[in-house]
Amino acid sequence: MFADLLTRLVRPEPDPLTENDARLALVSLLVRIARSDGDYDRREKKTILEIAQTRFCIGHEAAEELVREAEEIEARAPDTVRFTRAIKDAVAYEDRLGVVEALWSVVLADGERDPEEDALLRLTASLLGVADRDSNAARLRVTNG
């Protein structure tokens, strides 16, 4: 399953993602941003689990399994561009705003705005086609709760 998703993501023109693959790609992107500062802590993982449960209407055990799979995919995936391209192609703009909001939730989960996470989030938002002002608005929504 992982090899199949990775193979499809690295093609020059990847096939559209199935719903399950889109979930896996999104959660893998959340894991990637959490790991970008070299400190993937329990608060970030807890936030990713909560996002998965809420966004996909799944239980805790299913969310844990999804995150485990996403951690493996993220560790083996070649680059962030492939994830974002696949998500951008599979998800409407309004829903991509939700993706950016989820990314901000992970970045801010540990109470710090790490420069590496911040830089990756800005790049990711841009690759997702989300305008800077919309990304900033998403950050403010997360910050202001």
C-alpha cells in the first residue's frame, strides 16, 4: 500500500488520489511539518490525531493507525512538493484552507513558532495555491482559538 502511494506520488503526472490516499497524504504532510524542526513531540502528535479524528470523522484507534501509516510514508517520501501537488489536485480551495489551518495547528501545538516549521508551512501553503493572506487568516484562527 505504501509503495503504491509513493510510486503514484513520484510520477511526473500522478493519478488523482483516492479518498483514503488523500487522507494519508494530508496526514503525512502534517507529520512532515511536525518533524521539520527535528522535534516531533507528543503535543504535535496529539494535535495530528485530533485533526485526523475530527476532519475524517474517525475514532481514536483509526486515527492512530492513519498516523502510524503517515509517519512511515513521510519518512520514505522524497519531497514535500509531491504531497502538495497531489493534495492540490484532489482538494477544492476552500478545503485546502482547512489543510493550511491544520498545518498551523501542528506548527503551534508546542507553543513555539520554529523557523524551520514556519518556512516549510509558508512553502507548503504556496504550493497548495493558498494565498498568503488566507494562510495568515488561518494562523490567526488557530491562535485565537
